Amino acid sequence: MVLAEEVVEIGVTLMPPEEGEEVVDMNMDDDTF
């Protein structure tokens, strides 16, 4: 399985900071799951 942290790092690298923040928020929700 891919670590959520790696997904966030990749997302932030590909996306601008503003969208990156949204990706991090979604990731936090997934961690809650």
C-alpha cells in the first residue's frame, strides 16, 4: 500500500500550494477513516 504521507508529498509537488492544502485536508480525513 502507498503511504498517505507519500501521496500528500506527490500531490503538493504537482499542485500549487493552495490546492496542496486541500489535498492535505482530504488526506487527514482519510487518516480518520
